[in-house]
Amino acid sequence: GVQVIVKDPAEIENIKKREMDITKERIRKIIDAGARVVLTTKGVDDLCMKYFVEAGIICARRCNREDLKRLAKATGGRVVTTMADMEGNETFDVDCLGASDSVREVRIGDGEMLYVYGCKGHG
């Protein structure tokens, strides 16, 4: 892992603020690409979820990796594992987005299921 040694407590706040700014920039790139639904195998913290909700984007966390691969194929999208490009910059390629007519969250028992209708891919 990465080890950071900080002697000044005020510097910790600056580091935290910069980390949140980087996260917000990444989310902005996804939003600006036109994403309306974001699915991830990882967790999404509350502040990130707030940014997505404010933008009117459905964000689902802790999705099954195999389900994401099938959904990417069905919608013509791609599973994105990193936003880094070959030059080391962070970008979000609009070609990674899939397409469907609609996505709806349905409550089933104690959980929720996302249903994707009218997939535009080849799967």
C-alpha cells in the first residue's frame, strides 16, 4: 500500500479535501459522458452517492461481476476497470456506455432488483 507521513495535522485535512476533489472530478467525467445508470462491484460512499443522486443517476453498488459482464454485452457497453488512459490521465470514454430503453428498480422481498428493458447490444 501507500504510506504517507504527515507531521502537520492541518495537512491531513488538505489531503482529505484533495481526495474528495479527485473523486468528484471522476464522477463529473462519468456524468458528462452521459451515463444515466452506474453499476459497480465495489462499495460507493454516501458523498459519492449524493453526487449521483443529485445528477439523477441510478447508482447500484456491490453488483455481481458476471452480471455486469452480461449486462455490458446486452447493452453494448463495456465494463470499466480504470479511468486511466495510456498517457496516465483520467478520462471516461463515452464508447463504454451501453444503451437500453429503461432501467427500473423493483422491490422483491427484503431486497431490490434492477430490471433493464430494451437492451441495445448484441447479447
